[in-house]
Amino acid sequence: MNVADSEARPVLGPAGNKNQRAVSARKPGSKPMKKLDVSQEEDSLEEEKKAATSLPPLKSPTVPSILRRQGSLLLHSNLSLSASCSSDASSDSFRSRASTGRIYRTSSDGFRRRQTASKPKIKAADGGSESLPDGVQPKKRCAWVTPSTDPSYATFHDEEWGVPVHDDKKLFELLVLSGALAELTWPAILSKRQIFREVFADFDAITVSKFNEKKIVAAGSTASSLLSELKLRAIIENARQISKVIDEFGSFDNYIWSFVNNKPIVSKFRYPRQVPVKTPKADVISKDLVRRGFRSVGPTVIYSFMQVAGITNDHLICCFRFHDCISAAEAKEKEHEQDDLLKVKADEEKKGDEEMESEICRAIEELNFSSE
């Protein structure tokens, strides 16, 4: 083998070139030994140069191609595995697992949920949540109205409690319900409110005053399922006394509001612990009612009645209803002032008419006397 022939062959790598060089060195040549050594050294230098220059091209096509083949194999295997499991995953996406008891959902649903913009939510008085538009702050209530509060009581707090009442039927109703607090809670009372109205003739004091006590307190009656016999008898007796008050003052409203000069007491409490159970004013009203023959009207019952009827505004100052009740009271005061003005004008007109009639009568009498 000649040196020219060895250089014409493709270079396979450093190890292959060394093997080829060893085989060619063993073959006898016609040239002298020194020349052969020189030629071998030149060949080895040229082969190392060629190996150095040819090594990167050999490495670049082989290694990435192997990696690409392995990657493609892994990709095909993953695609086939995901394709085979896709039907099972879709059918089991909402199925609960026996081991954990959790419900698993597909990732697409979670992605959809992340895409949707959620509105700010607040707890309602009924423990549920309600959406609010952006920038709107939730209303603050009195501290005793919590997210776990009965919805009927939360509505009662937001719409009735502390609003000034001037209707005789409504005042009698609130007096009865306040007395029932000795045996029931507000949520329980409010849940039976319609039954109270049906049993006590929509709280018409004149009608209730004519009730037969034995029928009302009889065992098995509807009224007996609401309150004890003592409370039922007290309600009928109080209706009789309210009828007498109406005859004396014109209305129960005129009587009960006269204790505060027709203006609600504004307490301006900051904390629930400041709200009293009874007050000196409640004690005064209670004593006067007892003197008139009312029953079950202690200072605690009367103060609860004053709170719910708006005779005193005990909403905490942080509650949104505090200012609402003040506004309602001011509106009622204006109405009363207008009514008083109208009454004064009507009285003046009556007096004027009576004076005119008397003068006319006198003139007629004088004419008759002069004609005679």
C-alpha cells in the first residue's frame, strides 16, 4: 500500500486511522528504512491534521440525529399514550375518587375559570354572598347582625328596627312582639309573625279587647302554640287598656310619643356593650302603663318596644341605618308640624265661621226687633 493510497481513503476517525497506519507499517517496502520512517512520520502528521479538521463534521451530523430520533420516539410514545387515555380522562373528569372523596375536573374548565374575571363579593345578612359592582363598599350594620344572623332578622334590622312608628295597630303589634321576647327570640317571633297577625285580628286593639280569653288560651288553640297563657291574657287586657287610652288621648300614638315630646332619643352608641337593657325613661313609661292597668310591661319590655318602634334610635353610629332612621324621624316631624298647622288653620276657620254665624244671627234678631 502506498502513501498516496492511504490519503485517498475517507477518514473515519482517530481510532480507525491508527489501525490503518499500523497495517501499512507492517508491510515491507522497497525503499530504505530511514526513508520509510520519514514517510510514516509525515503521513501521521497529515492524518492528525485531517482528523482534527474532519472531527467536527463527523460529530455534528451523528449526535444530533441520534437525539432527534430519541426525541421523536418519546414524542410519539407520549402522543399515543395521551390519545389512549383521553377518552378515559374525559369520562372520569367529574367522577369522584373512592380513595380521597374529591371531585376532579378537567384542566380546560380550570383554565376557563381563570380566564373569567370574578366580581368582588360580600357576605349577606343571610350568610350567602352577593356580587357588587366595582368600587361599591358593602354596607355596615350593627355588630349584632353577623353573616350567620337569620335572614328574617337581618331584613327586620334593615327595614323596621328603629324606624319611628305612629300607627296605632303597628304600635300595638310591636308592643306584643316585644313582650314575647321574654319567651322567644326575634328570629322565632318573626318566623311566626303572620300567625300572630291572624290570631290577634291584625292587631286591632278594639277587636282584640272583645276576645273571649277562654277560647284564646284553650289547649290546642293556635294562640296557645305561640305563647304561654299568662302572656295571652296580658295581650287581651292590654288591648282593653289601649282602647281606653285612645278615648282619652285620641290615639295610642299621641300617648306613647308624648313621653319623648314626639322626638326620638338618639343614643349615638359606638359599641354593643354600651346599649342598655333599660333606661330611666323606659322605667317612667312602664310605671305609667302599669298604673293604667297594662300587664307584662316591665322596663326591659318597654325599652325593647322603644327600640323597635323608633322611640329611641339605638343603631350603632357605624351602622348605615343610624342616619336613615334619623332622616325618617325628621321627615315624620315635618309631617307632624304640617298636620299641626293644618289643624290650627282648621280650628281658626271653625272659630271664624262660628263667629260669623253668631253675628248673622244677632243681625237677624235686631232686624226682627226693629220691624216689630
